[in-house]
Amino acid sequence: MMLRQPGIPPEAIPIMGMLTGIVSMVLIAFVVIRVAQSQVGQAIARRISGRSGAGDEELRNEVLDLREHVANLEHRLAENEERIDFTERLLAQRVGPERIEAKVPHAPG
């Protein structure tokens, strides 16, 4: 024995299910089209096709410039480390008290 709700004909239930499916599909298609037309969709399309935009080339050049700048700074840092090591070796060769006594005048006495 089937239970039926009063007031809803049995033919309406499949029609409502189809309408819900159609409305859902239209909404999903609308969202997909809007995303595809947006900048995000265009970026995804460029990435898939293997093309890069002008912005990508600018970023690549900027990264290369920054890498060159970092390499330059590393070179300068290495030179400064060598100079500090050399200075420390020179200072370590001198005897501390002799230098101080040579500069301090003796009081007459």
C-alpha cells in the first residue's frame, strides 16, 4: 500500500525533480561561464595552452634582476669577511701590553 500526500498528484513529483535538475544545471553552467570569462579563467586558459602573458615576462625579468643583485651582495659579503679575517690575524700578531706601554708616558718620579 502506497502512502500519498493529499493534494499532490503523483505526476507532479517527477516534474518537480526534473525542474530542480534543470535549474541546477542552468546555475552551474552560469557559474562556469562566469569563471571562464573572468581573469582567473583566462589565466587558467593561458597556463593550459602554455602561453604566458606580458606580466609573466615582467616577473621573470624581475626575478632574474633580484638573483643577480643577491649574487652581487653575496660577493661583497665574502670580500668583507676576508677583510675582517685579515684584520683579526694582524691584530692577533701584536702583543697587547707592549702597545699600551709604548703609548703611556711614564710619570717622573
